[in-house]
Amino acid sequence: MDTATIGLFVGATPGVVIILRNMWYQQTLQKQIQAVAWEEQNWNATQLGFRQQFNLLFHPEKYVSPSDGPAMVKAKQALLSAWPQIRRRHWIGGGVLVLGAILGVVVGVALA
């Protein structure tokens, strides 16, 4: 591999790490929701379906349904309260990925 390719991968790595850690954090919150759903035997909430994903992204006020129990509401509200931070970290990770890749290529070409 040439130095520009190595620079691309090395520069993009921090952004990928930020995004993957953020995705892991979101998954842990969703696993808590699934655990509560299993306890309450609410089979519709065990998987994050298309409608729930859509509501989480575009209509967070509709994410908590009226049929949810108190534990489910608490688990969903934990995800909703962390949601702006999750989105912000994703945007930051994407920016770091793009800028790091560009800078890595520039440094790799300069070192060649």
C-alpha cells in the first residue's frame, strides 16, 4: 500500500471509532428497552420496528405510546433524553472521519 492509502485509513480511524462507540451506547439503551419489553411481555416493543425508528428520528414525542407501562416509559425516556447527544456525536464522528481521511491523504502524499 502506498502512503496516501495508509494515511486515508489512519486519518479516518478516529471518526470510525467515535461512531462505533456511539452506536454501542445507543444499542445499550435500546437493549434496556427490550429487556423491559420482555418483562412486560410487550412483544411489539421487543424489536425497534420501522414505525418506532421513524418516530424516534422525526417525531420523538410519538415514540412513547400511551399503552406503555411505567418501566417502559422510563426506559424510552432515557433513550429520548440521550438522543440529542447521540445525534451530535454521530455528526461529530462523521466530520472527524471526513476531515481525518482528507488530512491523512494529504500527509501521506507529502511524506511520499
